[in-house]
Amino acid sequence: MNHRISALLIIVPLAAVVLAATVRQEIVAAGKGRTGRTYSRPQLEYLKAVNRTMPPKDPQLLFVLMAEFSSANQQEEGVGFLTERLREFEPRLSDTQKALYLSAISVLRAQHANDVLLLHRIAYVRDTIGMLDRAQQLSDGDVFIVNYLAGNIRAQLPARFNQQQKAREELAWCAANAEKAPNRGYLREVYYQQAKLAQAANEPEKAQEYLRLSGYRDLNRPLAFNTAFAEDTATGHTFVPRRISEPVPGRVYALSGFEFTEYYFVVSDDGRELIGIDAGTRPDSAKGAYEALRAYAPGVPALTTVFVTHAHWDHVGGFSFLSSLNPRPRFYARSNYEEELTRSLNAPPAFEKNFFGERFDMADVRRFKPDVTVDRPTELRVGGTRVSLIPIPGGETSDGLFIHLPDAGILFAGDFIMPYLGAPPKRASSWLRPTNDGTREEIFVNVRRGPGKSRGASLRAAPSAGPVGSGSGPAMKRRLRSERWPFRGHAGFWWRLLRPDEIKSIKAVPSETKFEVLEDSSQTVILHTPS
């Protein structure tokens, strides 16, 4: 359970958790505009329906519902709804799940406290404190979200409730257990509340140190949101905080949060060469990511080869830095990469800076020039590693390139379905390929996604009765009708990935290959064959 909690991406306006503020900003009440007109909140109603059905297996659904109640200024209704669900589901809940319900209810109660009649407010607050204590007991004090919410609420209580020391302990635990946080951005609010507590305790030096760690300029910040993404004028948008992971330990490294896109590196079979997937957005960010990898894994070999999945800004902009390395890496791309490069170069200028930051320079994209171009399925070896390059006409661009490492069971799919944005397919069809007996197969590529992350992926073969390349034969229609994808509207994608004239020379991923999603990031999906 704690592992799943660590994957949460919760947006919680914690600055609204103020029980005795002298000034409270007026918020449009209960989903109504200033004119009194009631507005529909379909997302809130949807989340309520989902949470009524059963206890959510993914805690994110519970906390997203809590945030929706808060955003609608319907804290009292949220308290009632979640309390009823806790009562209804309690026999089926683990202790940790009960702690999560209590924590979510406590946040909404804390936000609602100022609306409680003064005569009953002290008892109301004490009941909320009791819920926080109970949540910590049930979670053994070892769940980050439980301690985080409790520490923030207690830190903002009036001194008469004597919760300051407890708040210090909970916040200190959060700072010491940062690896258990959904992302390191949560520490900003931890340090900020520690700074306020130190200031109240007449410890100015400690207060300034905590404030420095928080990143805030002073103790008068108006509102705090905890999100996985971040914006910076100089460096642009990042989807997640910085992290380096190993989807395949010691072989595949994934670097996220260094800039708009991700970086992927693969150690060759003989351990002597490093293979890169894409070149990033800017030379400075490519340099930062590469140096971070070498610091994280000092034993990785030198970068010798870079495969580019497609020629978008965020996949080729770091070319000038990577090509300056010694020895110089060899770059591979689709033979029609210039078509997409031209589209990128002609894009509106406002698009560049908003996404990629002030340091982004289109000249860096213009410099991209691969050493080798590919116009058909191609197989090669890099440091003993067998690599299959598979051109695809579908996906986000016309120059898409799959990088398949068949012996490792890994497929780098690039932006072939734009997983973060959920863009619709260009061609709703499938791979078509001839079989040994002269008949044809359709290879269905499907990535199933739930709210916020992928659930799995598969490649499967089925007989096709339709004309080659049409993607509209009876077999495909039957398959589309028979498959029951829970999020078909935006999450079950069927793609035509090869043109008819490419069928004869196809060397595709073997049919019936089952994949799991190792990485479903903002940019690149990595599919891996489970062992």
C-alpha cells in the first residue's frame, strides 16, 4: 500500500487548511457563481460515483475526490460523503486504507472549521485532532501522506490546542523520509511550516534556514499547491521532479525532470557502449542529464550511439552537446526526418518558450543532422546488443521510429500515442504482415491506460480478412467490438503502423508478444516483455 501511495499526484490547496486565520479570503460558495447561479461539476459527480462503488484500489481516486470537494468549496458535503463511505466500507478496509480516509476527512474538516459556530468550534477541532491521531495509529506512523497532512494541519492550529510539538515531530519525519513522498515537491510545504513554527518559537536562525530550504521568499505566501509538474522561466516545463530510475536494473536508465522531455540510456550487452534514446530539448539540459547519469552510475561506458524516435524539438534540441562528446556518438533517425524538422522550425515562436524556457534556441534544433538514416526495418548490433529499428507512419509524427531490443525484450515507442496528452491516432488500424503460409496477420498494438498512468500493453496477432493496408477488414471490426477496454474513448488505441509497400520487408516484433509498461512518462513509453 505504501508503494502505491508514493505514486500519488495529489493537488491539495493546503494553505486553505487554516483553522483560526484572522483573515480568510472569500471563495465562491458551494459551486455557485457570484450571481447565485449553480454550475455543473461533472468531474466531482463522476468521482463521487466511482468512490461509491467500492473502496478505491488506487488511493489517488480518494484524494482527487477530496481535492474536488475542496475546489468546489463543498468541504462539509465532502466530510459527510467520505465519512459515510468509511462507515460503509470499514469491514473491507485495511488499517492503512482507514488511515487514508481519516486523513482526507480531516483535511476537509480543517478547511471547514471557520464555518462552524464558535460555540461548537473547539470541540469540532478536537474531534479533528482525534482523527489525525487515529490515522497515525492505524498507519504505524509510517505513511508519508498521513504524516504530511497531519503535520500541516497541526502546524496551523492555534497555540491553545498544544499541537505545535506534535507538528514539529511529524514534519521532521517527513523531511527525514523524503524518499517516501509522492515527489520531492512536497518538502516545500514541509519546510515552510517548519519555518513558521520556528518563527513562532522565537528561533529566527532556524526559521530562515527552513525558509531557504522551502524556496519561498518569505513567510507570507498566499497559496500552496503540490503538483508533480513545475514551471521555470529559464528552463520551461517539467512534468515530474528530477529522478533517475532503472526500469531494467543496471541496463536501462530513465532520467526524468531534467527538462521538458525524458532521457533514456541503455548499456550494451558487452558493457562497453552506451546507447541513448533521443537527444533532449536543449544542450544545457542534455549536458545536465548526461552528467547526472555518470554521477549516479560511475561505471557506465561512454555514449557511442543515439537513436532518435522522431525529430521534434524536445527530441533533437540537445544534439549539439551530445555530438560534441569524445568519442562522438553516431546518430540514427528516419530518412524523412527533415519533413518533421521543417514543421518544427515553422511552429509559432510562442510555443517554444512556453514549453521549453527562455534558454531554448531554435538554432539548436536546426543543427540536428543524423549520421545514418533509416527508411525500412533495419537490424544492427551495438556493443553486442541486437537493435531493430522499425519505421512507423502513424503516431505523433510521420517520421516515427520504434527502437526494439528483442533480446532484452524492450521496445522504445517514442511518442507514438502521445501518452501524456492522449492525442487521437492518425490511422486507427494495425500492423499488417504476411505469414509463412501466405495469409496475413493483424498485429494489434494496445496500451491500456487508467487515470494518470498505464495499466499494461500488448502486441497480439489475429487473422485479417480485409485488404492489405486498409485496416478495415471484418476481423478488425470484430476485434474492436469484442474488446472491452474500460477507457475506450481515449485510452484504447489501435494503430496502423506500416504502409502496404513496407509489408514485404517487415521485421516486426513477434506476434503474441506481451509487454508491460516500464515507463509511461510525458514523452516516451517503454514496453518490456515480462520474464
